[in-house]
Amino acid sequence: MHSQIVTWIVIPLLIMIARIIDVSIGTVRIIFVARGRATIAAVLGFFEVVIWIIAISQVLANLTNFSCYLGYGLGFAIGNILGIKIEKKIAFGLQMITIVTVNKLDILPMLLRDEGYGVTTVNGKGAKGDVKIIYAVVERKDVQNVLATVNSTEPGSFVTVEDMVSLHRGYIKERQNLFGKRK
């Protein structure tokens, strides 16, 4: 009886847990690769692969145990969800917010500056006339705050948000590193 519990419940559960961990690590690792953080990505990749090898070796050692396949697949699915949640919680990196508005007043740029964000404005021409283009580089964790300010001040504006890989010079709000320390 004890060996049946180990074979049909414990091993598949351990495979599932290993997959949740390795897929979560892999999801976060991909973000670090995209942001050009090679050292952190390499360390995460090492642990991701070691854990994956442990999980897959257990599946291969139990080829006749269908519950191992279920644990492997379920762990993969849950790992993706958890990895995305972790990545959103970390909110690592910078994003460029571009706001195009027909309002000629500088209320929005002033509000964003008052909140500590670096803002650049440019006058432009749109399909229906003159526009003001507002650029702000912000940490990902601050994007929702900036968008809320934009929506309350300039609800009809056109807004894009883009990931940034690097930044050279300029002013941005005081930043924190990955571990919460100020840069």
C-alpha cells in the first residue's frame, strides 16, 4: 500500500512541484534575457535546467505511470501562471510612455513632473491638427500610476507603452534595483 501511494501520488506530486519551479524560473529568466541581464539570466538558467532534468528523469523512470504525465503537464501549466505573476510582481525594467494629446496646456506634463517623472514634450502635427507629444521614461512598477494620471487629466489622449532595453543619460525618477535598493 505504501509503495502504491509513493508511485501514484508522491512521485507525480514531486514532478509537478519541480515543473512549477523550473517553468516559473524560466519565465522570469526570459524577461532578464530580454532586458539584457545576462548574468542573472545565466544563474536562473542553471537552476531551471537542473530542476528540469530531475523532473524529466522521474517521468522517464516511471513511463507506465500516467499520473506522472499529468503531474508534468499540470506543473508546466501552473508554472507559466506563477512565473507571469512573479514577473509582474518584480516589475523589473523601464518603459517609455508616449502620450499624444490635442490639449495645448501643459497640465499633464506638470503633473507628471510633480510626481517626480522626467517628461519631454514636443509639438507635432496629427491627422486633425496640432498635437502635443509627451514622452516619459518610467519604471514598470510605476506605469499604472502614470496611466491613471493620464486618464484622469487627458482621457482622450493616444497612449503607447514600450519596453526599453537600455537608457543613456537623461532624467528618470530615482530607481530601485532588483532587491529594493535605491540607485
